[in-house]
Amino acid sequence: MCNIFITLLYSALFPVICCDCYNLFAEVLYPKSIEEIAEFFVRECLRRELRFRRCKSCGKYFALTGYSNTEYCDRLFGNSDKTCKEAGAVRLYRTKIIADPKIQAYNRAYKKRFAWIKYKKISKEAFYEWSERARVQRDRCLAGEITLEDLEKWLREN
């Protein structure tokens, strides 16, 4: 069994514990007030160069640990089992659909055809073949190659 020799090296507020046996060092905080805990937290954030952002879903602050363009935190959103990140993606998708009549027309036709599978009006294979062609037409409409009226006509006739 190894004899652990622990030495305390004191700085002004944070003593450093070093264990010679394992070559480990750790800062230890012995706070005397809540302000010292807050000060330690702020110093750690500055030392690690952490950046914070306000979540667009819940409005709380979170640390940016991955991508710098993250807009949502990983906390649970409201009373649901989804995180703000998941709920934010769904909300962004819905606002995108509401804002664009081209996507609305495509989604309406897609859902209608998908329901036909349940009632045996169309086979799955035929539906997936149609959906590939419909996506191409939708993308052409979004690119401006065809008009919304042309897309709606194609969706009705095919």
C-alpha cells in the first residue's frame, strides 16, 4: 500500500492540495461567505475562458461548451421531457412552416398522401416514390424555378 504524503500549499484564498504519490493537484475552497463562492465561480469561468449565452427558450444563462452559435441550453423545457434545444428546434421548424406558403402547400400534400397509406389508398412504395418527386418540386419552387401556383397544381395532379 502506498503512503500518501499530502502537502498543503496555501494561496490567499484557495489552498492547493498536492499528493506526491499520484502527482495530483487540486484547488480546494474553504469559503467563509457566499460571496467567496461566487468569486470562486467567476474566477474559474475567467480562467477557463468560458462564454455564456442566454437561452432563447427559457431565458436562463448557460455556458457555451461546444459550438459558438448554440442558442438553446440542455435544461428540460417547462414540464415536458424535452430539452430547450429539442423544443427550440421544433419551434423554429414550425415558424419556418408558418412563414412560407410553399412549405405549407408541400406539407399539406405530404400529410394527405401519408394518411392514404393507412387507408390502403396507396402503397408505401408508391408514396415514397411520390415524396421524392414532390421534394424535388418543392426545392425547385423554393429556388424560384417554378411558382407557388405551379407547385400546387403539380401536387394536385400527381
